[in-house]
Amino acid sequence: MPIYSISNGRLSPIKTTPFLERQVQTITESNLEIIFGLQLICSEFSAGSFRIDTVAFDPETSSFVLIEYKKDQSFSVIDHGYAYLSTMLNHKAEFVLIYNDATVNFLGKSDFD
């Protein structure tokens, strides 16, 4: 989809350049609080048989947020999301440990939604 800039009421196409998923991940993780109001917990976290790109924490809801970066569109992304949810629920203690390592708060499993 083309992207345009507006100048004096006229649209001009903006030249786009390809990017790598890793570049988007780095920029997003550096700005998680500004963009989403989330706290970065861990990058490239392994739980079970999955590697999760970004683990963040939402202090408003006391819940973890898992972010997977994809350049392409695919229905398998939904399946990937369900697999991550299952992994997180089955490895909740590991997520609590990385949260406690990344923050000054020490919380237990029951403190998270």
C-alpha cells in the first residue's frame, strides 16, 4: 500500500525502503512505553519450544504482552498467537521469574492475570 505525504493540500508518494523484522523489533522495544504504555521485560525469550520476540508487561492490567514481529501477512499468525498463549499459560512461572529479574518488584504467580 503506498504511503503519501501532504503538502499544501496535495499528496506526494513517499519512497519506501525495505526493512528487516529485527529493525522493527529494536525500534519497538526501545519505545514500548511511549507507543503502548508497556514495560519491556525480555527480548528473544525461550519458553517451551517457542522463542518469543518481545515479552512486555502492562502495569494497568497486571498482564504480560507477547509481541511477535512479522513482515508478511498470513493466517498462520493467528495460530502462532494461540500457541504463544498456551505456552505462556503452561510456563507462567518462567514468565514471573523473568519479570522479577527485569524489575525491582518481586511478585508471585497469583499477582498476574
